[in-house]
Amino acid sequence: MAEQSDHGDGYDAEFLGIPVPLPTTLGDEEVRVLTYPRFSVTLEPVRRFAVVTGVNIDGSTLHDLERRGRWELDDRVPASEQAGPAVYVDNDLDRGHLVRRRDPGWGTVAQASAATAATFVYTNAAPQAADFNQSKELWLGLEDHVLEYADVTDQRLSVFTAPVLAPDDPPYRRIQIPRRFWKVAAWVPAADGPLAAAGFVLDQSDLIDTSRARAIAPLTGFRTFQVPIADIERLAGVDLGLLVDADVLTTHETARPAAWKPLDAPSQIVLG
């Protein structure tokens, strides 16, 4: 594992007061760990996408800054290891932020501005079908909902997000377009309390047509699920460590194995 650390301190494993390491891959493939202000990206150079990202969020000092940033390649790794601008030309694919633009935007205004601008890097992007609907908006707002729930503490979160890099993802322009994305949010719900975590999967399989890379619009659209974190570990091939045991979904549903829970609104999310 090669680590690059000259563009920011990166993800802080001690941020929550309970050590939560950046997840690692379960396989033996070579990866690049790239650090940015308050977040880190583990890049899988063969697939040219992140296999893990991790960001620290201090909700008590978040700034709602104007959207500013220009997508750039990261000059610390070869362009051939990044899914760059050519993937997104003349089609209906969005450059989907993995670490959301707003997530590292806390602290002083200057710190927040620099951190949000740093999210506009192709190592932090993956193709998403452009059509917005309720499910995609829900996916983008999951962290906000968890932050509101965690308001009884200091509103700190550590969030991990990446595409699922499946071997049968559809080929397109010398890449394979991920059909699923995963997210795990971790927080401490009470002072000196145990770690809590929630896991989610977004499935865009029904929206990807690689013959045109157009967004189809079936009724299912983007599908968002709350899922057992152990399932994410197996699906994505990443070691989520103590996050598996901290899963609020599996502890909430102790009478039977937790199933994938379709989500249509934040009120359906299990957080405790």
C-alpha cells in the first residue's frame, strides 16, 4: 500500500474519541492511499476508482459555503490510474462526489473553503446516473439525517463511502461503471458511550445503459437501502473492523437476521 500525504492530514482515526481506523481492502491488490484536508481516499489503480474514502465531519462548525471547485486530476498518481474527464463527456453521467463537497467544510471559513475545494478531484469521483429523484436525494442527505440524530453530542461523524467495484460491472470507455455505492456513518451517541454505526447501499443498476451511458428512468430509479454493515464488508471487499459490531441495524433487530431495508424517507432509517 503506497501512501501519499502531502496534500493534507487526511482522515483522523481518533476523531470520535474512539479509534476508528480507515477501512482497508480485504484483497491483496495494490492501492494508493491519498490524503486531503480532513479526508482520505484509497484508490484502486486498476479500476481507477476509490475502493474506500473516509472523512471526519464536525457538524457543530460546518459552513454552508457557495459551491466552488473545478474537477482536477490528482498529480500524485498517474492519469492512467484515474477515471478522468473523458468518462463524463457527451453522456448523462454525473461526476458523483464520494466524500461530499460539504463534509470536510468545517472549522474556520478559510479551512472549510480549502477543504471543500479539495473534494473536486477525480480520485474522489465515480459515475452516477444524472437523473435526480427521491432516492438519490435521500442518499445525498443520509449524513445530514445522522448528524441531526447525533445532536445530543458534539455532532461529530466519521463517514466512509465508495463504489462497489464488482468484477461484472458494465464496461464503458476503458472503465467499468460501478452499479452500487456503499456508505457507513459512525458516531458516538452519548458522552463516553459505545460506538454506533449505520450502513447504506445505493443501487443504480436500473439506470445505467452503457450502450449510450444514458439514464433510463424506470419506476425503481435509484434504490437506497439500509443494510447490515457485515453485508457491506462482504459486498465491497473491505475490512470494516469494529464498525460491524457497532451496527445499529443488527442490534435493533436481534430477534432475526437483519435484512436489507428499502428507504423512501429519512424517517425509515434505524439509528438506535
